[in-house]
Amino acid sequence: MAELRRSAVAAAPALRDDHGQSWSFPPLATPDGVPHPDDGVGRPRATWLAFLPGAFTPVCTGELAWLADLAQELAAVDVGVRVIACDAAPVLRRVREDLGLGERLTLLSDFWPHGAAAAACDAFDPETGRARRVSVLLDATGVEVARVAAEPGRARSRSAHEAATREHLRRTGTLERSADL
């Protein structure tokens, strides 16, 4: 289940997506601030930052499949999904190609400075040098409002992400009924 929060996210350096484009942190809006051509989400109502320990690990590849579906579903209510991993951008591009992930799912590299974005969201494990399996829901101003986490080797739940999104949109008055999501 999601943990509800209300705290600011620390600053971090810009991230690169799997196409080499720079995104400011936190990556709420698209780099140019206009709606993404595939999902229509420019400046979203909320944004999920889903941190992955390693893009090609078995649990992460399983999560990427439902995160891609979730990104498409949430675009309809102006909620973005950004996957962040300490892998280099070319590795993330290969992951997208190998797994057949659509362009609605944004893949961002936290490669250098290594893990800075994950650390800014208290999702970096300095002992392993990788992100923890944590998802952070940010409101439109970049304030953390919910968090979903899983133990090492265990997957997060799509339903926990959906429930936290519904709750946030209801609290802010931007979702009138849960059937919209």
C-alpha cells in the first residue's frame, strides 16, 4: 500500500532520457514544457518517479511492463510516469527496444552524478550503489504526496500506484469519481 506524505523533494542535477534529451529535476514537465506528442501530458497534475535498481534485472523488467501500461492509462488524467535508473541512457534505450516499451513511458538515466536523483528522493542505497525499488508520487508543484516501496527482490504493486493516484486526485478535486482512473 502507498504511504501518504507531504514533503518537498531535494534538488538534483538534470537527467538524460533514453533519447539523450535533458530533463530538469524533478522531471514533472517535458523538457520543453509542452505536451508530449505521444501522451499529451506537458505539465501534469502529478508525476510518478519509479526508481529501478537495474533496468535489466528480472524484477525490474517485469515492473517495466506494467509501468508502461500505467503510463498510458494515467496520461488520460494528466499524470506522468517517469522511470529512473542508475543505468546509462544507452542501456535504457536498449531496454526500451528489447522490451518493446512504448514512448509514453519516460526512461531517465541517473547515471552521473551516480544516483543523485534517487538520493534526492531518499531512494538510493549507498551500500549497493543502486536505487531502491521505490516510487514517489509528486504533485504538480513537485511535493511528494505518496510513496510505494518494495523489499529487495520483490516487485511493487500496480494497484498501490493506482490507489495512491486516485486518492491524490480526489484530495485535490481533480478526479470526481474513481471510475475515471
